Amino acid sequence: MRSSVAILVSLAACGGNSPGQSPDGAQGSDAAAADAAPAPTLLASGGQQMIVTGDIGFQLTPANLADDADAIEIHQEIYGTPWDEFAANQPPPAEWVAVMDSIAQAAHATGKPIFLSVTPFDGTRSQLAAKTVITGGQVTEQTDWAAGCYDFASAPDAAMYQQAYTRYVDWMIDEFQPTWLNMAIEINLYFEACPAAVTGAVQVSNAAYQAAHAHTPGLVVFPSIQIDHLYGYDPTSCPDQTQRDACFDANYAQISALTRDRFAMSSYPIPLGGQTVAELPVDWFTRGAARGGERGLIAETGMDSTALVAHSRDNGCFTVFTETEADEAGYLARVIGDSKANHFDLANWWSDRDLVVAPLMTDCPCTFDSTWCEVLGVFEGPPTTSGPDTQLEGELVLKVFGTMGLRDYAGVEKSFYATWQAGRATQ
């Protein structure tokens, strides 16, 4: 999910089985049964929010998921990965386990199926996922601990860390008992950022797929594909925007070696090129799956209900994009309609509640609330006089997915909430 920050920053300035097949060459048992008799589309959401009191930071919360979702998404990118412990085949830190236990217990208490998303790569999709570190009894993260564009095909310790990741995946399966598992979030963005490491990234993804199926036969397992980039709608994935079809062909060739039970899509398309919902191609959610004759699934998508105004070092406050609650409502209806029409078994909306309060999105410079403005200042960090505008980048990290909720930050239903509820398979 976090990878789309790169889009807005730009606005401001080895083999495997066939797709959809398990290691023995046949579709996983759950996938095959679902394809024979398509089940209703379940609508999922997650509870991530920026918490500004107590344990400050992005947290996975229960939000209103018990009332709002057919399935609960657990998107674990914010508490780090215990790489060292899993590499040594040792138990993960007790403090980290306690956090996972709390999240799992809240999800299981709803009695709803769980969609678990994990990744070996960090939010920039250019490094290994942050390492879990316990500081003063609190779960924190160590970033930049491994070489950038780490290559699982050639690094001297690659076998150790690949095994560490598959052990982590197995541990998370036991903890959350998911129905669906995304074991490599937006992996094609790592391909894009690290072209020399594609073979290794495919290798670790396929190893995690095989380990997950060996651990829990029948689990629906897949990496997710960022389709805005796959289709060439982002300049970093297709510098010549008149050649999107050729870019799609080249980008699809890179993902063809990924073993998967679903063609799982990540998409945040509206800011790209400024197109409206009505201007999105009619095959937006079907093009990638159709290429390989696969069944689709929306692993994550969303749209903000407010504009985003940010402060750049050189040009002051500026509007990064303008979105409204009506725009979000239109896109949500498109997501639900396409998911049902194409028999996706799952569509995941980011997120149940807004990640931040709405005034933070547009108040520039920030003065509306001392606590929120202080949090923004932490994300921005110190000013720079040259090089990348790190303050702007930090601000976008906090804001870019800020108002995608079905509800506002406090839990009040948005105007299109009834559309979501009407689209649910179970009430």
C-alpha cells in the first residue's frame, strides 16, 4: 500500500509454475472449488489508523470491522519482521508476539474469515522489510538494515533469510489462521525498483507460496500485483505514456513466473493522470487476470474523500490532488460492481476508518491542532536545503492514504456507507 507514495512524490517535483497453479501443477483445492462454483464476493477492510495518544504511530485497530466487513484484513507492514529470530529458528520477541496476539484475538472474536497480507520487502518496495526491534519494552522497527535491492538469488546470506521469511509466513498462518494469504505485497514494484533482483524476488515469493501450501493445504495463496504500474499508468513503470500496451506486455512477462492461486490486485488509480472514475478503462480490474486466464481478487484499493495539500521546500503549499467524498463513492461503487460481475471471491477496501483526521489533509501550514501538527512534524523531520525534499516525502507518507475510510477518523459513517453495506455478501 505505501508504495503509492512514490507516485505523489513524482507529482510534487527463477522460474516457477504457471500462474494460478500450485507446485504440483494443479490449482489449490480451495481455488479449484471456488472456480467450479463461484461464491459471493466478500468485502473486506482493515483497521489501520494513526494513533496520537499513548503508543503513538500507525496501529492495527479493531475499528468498526465487526459491523462493516465480511472479512477482516490484517495488513502487517507496521510492526517489523523478526528476521534475526526466524533466521536462528528461535521464538520471536515476546513483546512482538503480544502485539500479534492482540490483533489476532480481536479479529477472531468477530467470527469472520481473515485475509492476511505480509511481505519480505519494505514500504518503498526497494529494501527488505524493517527488522523488529524492542526498545524500552516497545515494538519498534529498524529500517535500512540490509543492502538496498537485496537479491535473494545472489546475496551470500540469501538462503538464511529466505528460510527466515518462510518460517515467518508459517508462524503468521498459525497465528491468524487466514482464509487468504498475500505473502508478497505489491511485488512487481520491487521488480521495478530493483531490476537486477527480479529472479531472487520471484524465488522468495514462490518459496513462500510453496511453504504456505505445505503448511496449510487448501489455503488461497498469492502475491499481489500493483496494476497501476503493471498497466503502465505510472511514468516510473512506463516512461513513454503513449506505449502503455508495450509496457504492459513487458511488465506482465516479469510476473509470469510468480506462482499464485489468484491474480490479486492492488490499485490506487485516481491521482494518476488526473482521470476520473468514469475515465478508467472498462477492463481495469480484469485485464491482468484475463491475460493468463486467472481468477481475480482485489487485495487492496481505495480513494481519499478529501483533497491533499502539502508543503514543498521550494514552492510552499500546493494541492497534490483534489478528491471528494462523491469521488470516493463513485470509485467504491465501481470496485463493488466489478468484483461482483467478475466473481472475485474477495475485494478489500483501504480502510474501514480514515487513517487521519480530515483537517490534517488540507491545513497547510499545519496549525489546526497542536497534537496532530506535532505528529506531522515528526513525519516531516528536519528541513533540507538540497537533494530530495524529505520533508515533503514524510508529509505524504502520513497523508496520502489519510481519508480512504468507509467512516471518518472518529468512526462516523460517510455518505456512501449504505452502498458498501448493500454490496456485502453477509450482513
